[in-house]
Amino acid sequence: MALFEARHLHKRFGDQVVLEEISIAFEEHRVSGVMGPNGAGKTTCFNVLTGHYKPDRGTVVFDGEDITGLPPRIIARKGISRSFQIMNLFNEYSAIENVLIGLPEMRARGFDMVHPVRGDSAAMDRAATVMAKVGLAGKEWDAAASLPYGDRRALEIAVALAAEPRLLFLDEPTSGLGADTTARLAELVQELRSAYTMVIIEHDMRFLFGLADTIAVIQWGQVIAQGSPDELRANNWVQRSNLGMLR
Amino acid sequence: MVKASRADVPSVTREMLIAFALLFTLPLWVKHVGLYQYLGVEVTIWMIYALGFNLLLGYSGLPSFGHGAYFGIGAYGFGLAQLGLFENLWVGLVVAIAGATLAGAIVAAFVSHRRGIYFALLSIAFGQVFWVIALKWHRLTGGEDGLLNIPRPALDLGFASVSLKDNQSFYFFILGVFVVIVLALWRLVHSPFGRIIQAIRQNETRARFVGHNVWLYKWLTFVISAAIAGLAGGLFAMAQQSAYPDVMSLHASGFVVMMTIVGGGFVSFWGPVVGALVFFVARDVLGAATETWLLWYGLLFMALVIFKPEGIAGAWQQAVARWRGRMPAAPKAPRPAQLFRK
């Protein structure tokens, strides 16, 4: 059974239907991709899957449990983390403090008003380990706002990883990155794939085809094709769409 | 291992020692600079009030413009306990804090899912409700006159009892409360709770997506802030030996906002302390020269918001950084537009 499954999702804003009918499943220990042209409903789909929006119809199931419509903090606690396309960091904090806020320890100790966070060396070490994982070792105390763009993207992922998720959603991780940093990000995903189940939303097809085990293509608010990168390359629909330039 | 030098947060800082030393010696020098003992009482009470208020404004980014309500409830609570129950300092302060906490808990339940301009407007509305109640419920509050002749009970420590009737001993009592509040709030802002509420100010959405219960954090911060305002209000009723609705009015609520911003509450723990000091010294020094001192203070406030939104503490931090010959790494205060984003 799939770790995460969405069935018959439908979402509209006013009279505009954004998701017509999305049924999609993500297997454990895989990298799954979701792609589609701009305006196809990718980000809305993502926001419904991670609890940012409630779907008008349909169900979302994680690990056999119906999580449809639960608030984001509950979904996060069940082991689903996400990064954001537009940088969503705690900009006045140093890099390591950003990661600290995401640690499960901080949730558990969130109502401790007496003991200084920085005195908790176990949590600090945990946060430093997460930073090392995304290649930010040595930049712990740099202000999050002053990091270069590529590092901010890595930090964005580190904050999501801090929660030790069972499932990690990455929302357009390459957006705004140059060729060098995109390559670095691809390496990072390769390193993380042995430890995490990931779902990546992307419009950069080269990036996604190089990394994903399976890919779902969304167009007009529905899944128009699904399969391995090779299967998709042969798919008639995909060839006819603007994605066909992959050949 | 992460570098430990950056990891230490001392329980007592050099700034605290300087502030405590200055305030403890105040009775020795206050007359020589042309001021008077009672001013020390008043300023210290408002420092406590503003420190609690800044937990909400500076640390959580929640602009409450109705905080006078909790200060006033504290004052009335203290007065009613003295006049209606029995004359005891601790009972009075407990009633003051409990009343403000309860009112804060109820209001916070209605406003904690809001932020920015909506939060501000709701806080004003609730503040006005309490102000009108204080004004109109004559039998309980004495209406516009308020509660008069509230006794100033002795400090009963069990083994000894100290009269607080003269302003000097009363001042030292208030200073003791101030020290406790400073030490407690300093711990709080560096604790997991404190770091999370600051994270919520910076990015509420992300805080939610890493699993924090944003509503509950905001609610609790509001309640703590209201409780401290209630404590300050109780002390104020002791100082004035009366409680009156004026402290709950919109303009009195505005004073604590101005103090906090002028002092630099957005960038410094000490901002509200500096702001309260500047406000009262300005009142007395400018007030001695002109009846329209609030006009000049208001102009100072406007100039600061336009040119130096980080306030006096922010200007100080930058000056120190420049003196040490490096560019300041001080965080910027949010511009009004940022504070009031939806």
C-alpha cells in the first residue's frame, strides 16, 4: 500500500475549478515527482496535500489514516514536512536557529519558559547535524537573511528535515536557482533519497527526470499521465504537450 | 559540536547589573538632578508594564492597543480587594493579577486567530469595552471618580512587616518586583517558548507547518502580558492610592505602545525600560517648560518612527557598532506595513 494517497481531490476557488479530479499515490522509500505547466494546479495540489487548503471533495490518506482537512500543525506532527517555493524562513534568526525551531524537541518543550534554548546542547547538536546534511556546516550562525540564494534553499529544506519527517514534500525546489545551484540541489536530493521518502513538484523537467522514480503529470487540474521517466517519454499525451521537448 | 561561545545566555547580564545599580541608587541622586522620589515609583511601575507589553508587541509582533484595560483591571482589582476584602498586600496583588489574567484569557481567545490590523482593531474594541464598564458601573468602580483612599498595606514577610507608606520604602519594594520581572522575562524570551513566539512573529505560516500550535502560543503570550499589566496596575493603585478609568482609556493604552516603540522594543529587551524612562522624564522636564509637552513628545515619536523605527535602543546599538568600527548586525525593526500585513 502506498504511504500517501489522495483520492478524487477537487478544489475550486469561487467559480474557478483549480483541481478537477486528482488521484495520486506516493510509495515509501521513493522519490516521486509531480510536474505540469504553469497554472496546471501543481501548487494548489501541493497545498491541498499538505493541509494548507481543505479540498472541496476527496480524501487524503497518510499511512492508512484519513488526514483530509486536518490543520497543518497536526499533519506536520504525523510526519509530513514540506519546503516552500517562495522562501519561507525565520529571517531574523541565524541559520541554526531556523533549524532548531523545526526540531521535534522544540515542539515537545515549547511551553518551557525557563531554560535557555541555547543551553540545550543535545538540540543544538541535532540542529547542526541537520545543517551538515544539507551542506551548510560552518554557516550555523550566519543570519538566515544574509545567506546566498542557494544556501537559503538548502536551509529551507533543512527546516523541513528538522522534523524528521516520514514524507518530505519539496515545492519547486529549483525555482530561482542557477545551473550550478540546481546541480548542487540534485546532488542533495540524491544524498537524501536513501533516508527519506520524497515528493517533488517541479517544472524543471531535466531535474525531475534525473531524480524521480515515478512522475505524475498534472494538466487542467487532473493527472493526465503517470509512470517512470521512461514510460512518460513514450507517452503520447506528454509528447503532445509542451513537455515533449524532452525527447 | 556547535561553537559554544555563541550558545551561552547568561541568567544575569551586564546590562541588568547596570540598570539595577542605577535604579537602586536612585534615591541618592534623584533630587540632585532636579527630580523627585515619586517619579522613580511611577517610572518603575510603567517599566514593568511596558516590559510585559513588549512580550506581545516586540516579541510576538501582536500590536495591542487596548492594553490599558488589563492595567486598569489590576488597579481596580487591588483597590476592591483592599476596600472590600481586607487590607493585605499579597491578597491585593493576587486579585490584581488574577483579574487581569482572566480578562486577558477571555479576550485572547477572541483575538489570537488574528494578526496585524485586525488584531489591533479587536484589541482596541475590547479595551474600550472594559473602559466603558469601569466608567459606567458606578457601584463597583465609582464611575469617573474611581476608587479613592485605597490603603497602601505594609509589606508582610511573615517574620517581619515593613511599612510602605513613605515613597522611598515603597520604591524599593517596586524595584524588587521589577528585578523579578526582568529576570523572569529574560529567561522567558530565551526559552523554547520565547524563541517560538519570535519565530511566529517572523513567519507564522512556517511555524504552523513545522508543527507549532500558533494559536495557543499567541493566546498564552497575551495572557502572560495581561497578567504583568495587571501586576503593574495593582502597584499603580498602591502608588496613587486610587484607581480610576483614565488609565484604561485609548490614549493611556497608546502611551505604553509609544514608550515601547520609542525605546526600541522591537530590537532590544531593554527598549521598553528606556522608553518608559524617556516618557516620564520628558513629561516632567518638558512639562515644566510647556503645557503642550505631549505635542513635542508626539513629534519626537513621529520623527523616530520615520527616521529610526528601531527606537533609542536601536540607535544605541548602531552607535556602539560604529564605535567598534564595524557595520551593525542589529536586526531591523519591522516597518508599520510589515507589522500590519494580513
